[in-house]
Amino acid sequence: MHYAETIVDLVGNTPLVKLNRVTDGIAATVLVKLEYLNPGGSAKDRIATRIIDAAEREGKLKPGGTIVEPTSGNTGVGLALVAQQRGYRCVFVLPDKVGEDKRNVLTAYGAEVVVTPTSVPPDHPESYYSVSDRLVSEIPGAFKPDQYSNPNGPLSHYETTGPEIWRDTDGLVTHFVAGVGTGGTITGTGRFLREQSDTVRIIGADPEGSVYSGGTGRPYLVEGVGEDFWPTAYDPSVPHEIIAVTDAEAFAMTRRLALEEGILVGGSSGMAVVAALQVAKDLPADAVVVVLLPDGGRGYLAKIFNDKWLRSYGFSNAPTGHTIANLLA
Ligand code: PMP
């Protein structure tokens, strides 16, 4: 019989698939790594496993302990999944702007959720930051992973994502492209690949306006990537280049990936593919570009995949496919 002992054992070893349509006119091979096929639906399952393993080893997390983290997204899901398997309690602090669906995913895995008002300044006692700090100090046995500074985030990608890409491309990868949020993915994966090859190029994709591509943190709509500060999980010496991508470009590509490639992913995936194609268009046929797609598109149905939402932000270039309405028009 061939089966996994627990769901956590299925984290990682995600497949690569070639892009065939959005790469029209490009000679190089462009492969995407589908992180939504992790059990919790994102690349963050990888860091959750490694962060909890390390905390146990270092005695920061003991049986019956509680994981407290301000997170609304994929990291929360990853942590909740691993915590549940190992009998830890999870308390996540979320700002009230986070949608009900995202909250419900966390509670479905057994996490507790504390909702804080978005409209108060960071030093207010009810703010996202103040509440999570207070919970950590008041809950006995509390452990705060802090994905922005935890070295086990990049390390998990150094130990798993990088080696998987090297193995699955038979060492032929020439370019690696990933979006930058905490910076853990690009730092860990990029560092591993650079150690294997002197010629591999590591390229970060960043929302236009974020600090990594020289911005000041100006708002953008794509989720999970870009920052207004420099986290220590990010090593700026790893990427050779950072490419800024606009929301409009990222969302249009996200829609095309679903429509033309059958790959339903989130906006940061579309963003990474835009950057990858920019690089790939000038490359020869023997180049192999690997792009990491961090999560799936189900969490964005009401936003990126909703024409009305896109139009409300002035994005009108979303491909809509051949709907009955189009044919009759
Ligand atoms: N995309 C999404 C949807 C994410 O949640 C994250 C994590 N913040 C990233 C991309 C970026 O990954 P990293 O934090 O490793 O830079």
C-alpha cells in the first residue's frame, strides 16, 4: 500500500508544469511550480512545518503550547494544519478587513481567531500588533512564529523548494522567478540554486510601489507580496534582479492563466508569471525558467475573478472568454 502517515507528510514535492499558451512567441521553456497542491493550499505549508519543528527542538513550543501569530492568510492555514496534527492551540489575530471566508478557513482547522479594528493606529491597545503582543505575553506557553524574522522560513525553502526544482529539472534550470513578500521563498530557494550553479539567475517579482523594487510602500491590490519595510527573512544579496509589476498586469495574467492554461491561482502568481515572461522573451530555446506560484485562485473568486470588482478599480482588460452574452452582443 502507498499512503501518507498524516496530512502533514504531504507538504512539498509539488509538481512543475509547462506553460503553453501565455508563452506564445517565447523560445525558452517556462515551467510553473504549483504550490496550491500543498495540503493547506499554499507554499506556506512548508514554512509552518519547519518553524514548528524548530520551535519544538529549541524548547519554545512544548506539549499543550499555543501558537499566536498576526496573520490572515496562507501562513495561518499552514500553521493551523500542522498545529492541529501535533495538538497545539492556535490563536490568530486578524484585522477586521479580512473577509469571512478567510476567517472560516482558519476556524475550520480548529484555530481561534481574534478580530481587531483596522481603523486604529499601530500603537493603540486594540491594534493588530498590540493585541498579538499582549496575547503572547498573557497566554502561558505561547509561541509567536513571526514569519518576517523567523530564519526557518527561508530555511524551509532552502531545504525543500530549491532541491525539488533542481531535481525535477535535472539541474537544467537557468532562471528562477518568485514574488517577494516576507522574502523567505526567494531567499531560501534562490540561495540553494545559486550554490548548485554559477550561472542560474534569481529574479524577484514585486508589486509596483513596494520597497523591494525601489518604492515607498505605496498601496497596491495584489495580496501576499510587497512590503513597506525590509523583513530579515529577506536577503537582498540573493536575487540578481527585481522586476516591478503593476496590479493591472498581474490581474490580467492571473485571469489568462485560468482561461488559457487551466491554472487557477492567486494574483501573486499572475504577478510572478508577468515578470518571468519579461525575462523569458529574450532567452534562447535551451533556457529553463521556473516560476513559483504560491497559492490557488479559490480565495480570490470575489476579487480578481469577478469582473465587477476589477472594473470598480478601473481594470478593464480582464479577458472574459466566450460567454453567451458576448456571442449575442
Ligand atoms: N504570494 C502569496 C499569496 C503569499 O501569501 C506570500 C507570502 N506572504 C507570497 C506570495 C510571498 O512569499 P514570501 O513571503 O516567501 O516572500
